[in-house]
Amino acid sequence: MTVRVQTEDFDVGAEIARLRKGNPRVGAVASFIGVVRDLNEGDEVATLTLEHYPGMTEKSLKDIVAQAKQRWDVYDALVVHRVGVLQPLDQIVLVVVTSAHRGEAFKACEFLMDYLKTRAPFWKKEATPQGSRWVEARASDDAAAERWS
Amino acid sequence: MKSSETQTGKIRILYFARLRESLGKGEEELVLPEGVTTVGGLAEFLRQRGDVWASELGTGKAVRVAVNQDMAEPETAIGGGEEIAFFPPVTGG
């Protein structure tokens, strides 16, 4: 399993190819890509700046991936999360899970995103025409994570 | 088990995102104040600085705390040599 926090963009095809390379037992690859939208809470978003807690971020992501591997029969998992200044259309996060069958891969991938959004120490600040503001946590994200407990 | 030396030692406090901006600092070191043994006790000590400290770390605010990079609760014990972080609910992904 691999977790990475980086400022650079990522190549989804290359990441998936690397994750499943040399494992002929993989029958399913599920992936999720989060991207920057140009509209939030009714305002145009010019840039999105991501801050994180170095050290704890990697630790919490590894813990979340370990939980996914305990719950479902997955071969491998990858989480890549970007930090720094991003713009609309930019990729923010990538989660990839490999498994023998799609059911396990889909579930583990969704679990990873739900837990990442409520547990990994990242924070978003968006620049809008009205000024900069910190993005507020959503109750719907907490509810999504609760489904798995 | 902690020695009396580490119990009276310094702690490192980190602040992130909105808290870092409004409190005007990202980190500080201080000698663990007398009588402070938990996360909640440390928050109360910091609130006594007044102004933004009282409002940002106030009971009505959604503030999360990690001790040595693990999520913690108000009753989590703290001691010298530890890293304690205060931050708003996370918004990654």
C-alpha cells in the first residue's frame, strides 16, 4: 500500500498501471479522482489552497488504508493527495484499489474516500470574488463516514 | 510510565488552518503549566490568554485536537515532550 502527499499533479493511468503491475490475480480496479470545482456555496472559486499536518497526514492515511485492507479482500491500495495552491479543473486526490472482484474494490474505494474526508488532517481555503475563506466541514461527510461504523 | 522530568518538560503546540491564522502563530513551545494534565486542561489554560484565544478555543467552537499525531479527546492525558495540535474539522479530499 502506498500513500503520498505532494504538490505535483499525478498521472492516473501511470498510477493504476504501477499498482496492478505483475499481479495477474487482480480482476478489478476501482478508482476515485477528486477535482477542483469552480463553484462552491454559490460563489466562483479562483483558487483552492490545501494545507495539511505533515507527519500526521501520512500516519492517518496509512491507518485508513490498513482498516480498508482488514475489512475487504483487496490486493493493494493507493492514496495520492495534493497540497498547495490548486485551480478549477485541477486534480486533488486519487484513490485506487485493486481486488479480485468489483464489489470489494468499489466498497473499499468509497470507504477510503469517506474516511479520508473526515479523518485525514487536510484543510481547504478558497479564494472567491468576496475574499478568501476556509471551507467548512460538511455534516453530510460525517454521515457518509458513519455508514461504515 | 513517565518520569518526573518528562512530566514537567516542554510541550510543543501546533495550530493549523483557521486557528493558525486567527491566533497568529503556527506553533509554540511551553513548559507544561502546573496542574495541566489533559487536553481539556491545556485548552482551558490557553483560553485564559483572552481575546482570540478565548473565542477560537471556546466551548462553542468546533476544534479538534491531536496528541502525538493521533486524534484525542478533552480527557486525553498529556505530558512533557509531547506534540499537541489544535485545528478545525478537516476538509480534505
